[in-house]
Amino acid sequence: RKPLDPSDLAKDVRNPAQAAEVYAASLLAIDIDSEAERAYLRTLATALRLDPGVVSFLHRTTGAPTA
């Protein structure tokens, strides 16, 4: 199994609400305790074209540390 490519994941996302859901699911699925995980989230947010304010909101809402 190969690691998930954020760009591949993002290409299937159809709208901003779905993008936020995908990002939130990633926040809930991983423990953000390494630079690799923080880099993944930054790359995912960029690939999903998420507004930084939305990203911050999702981190606050899920209780996840900032990436």
C-alpha cells in the first residue's frame, strides 16, 4: 500500500463543503504529532483549495492542533 496522495484525493472533491468534510475527516483520522502529518495536512488543505480561515475553524472545531 502506498501513502495517500493529497492531490489524488482532492481531484475527486466536487465543492467547498465536500472539501471541508475531507479535511475534517483527515483531522479526525490522524494524530498530528509529527512533521510529516503536519506537512500532509498543509498539502491537503492547499490541494483542496481551502481558505485558511476554514482550516483554522476545522482545527478548532475538531480540537486538533494547528498544522
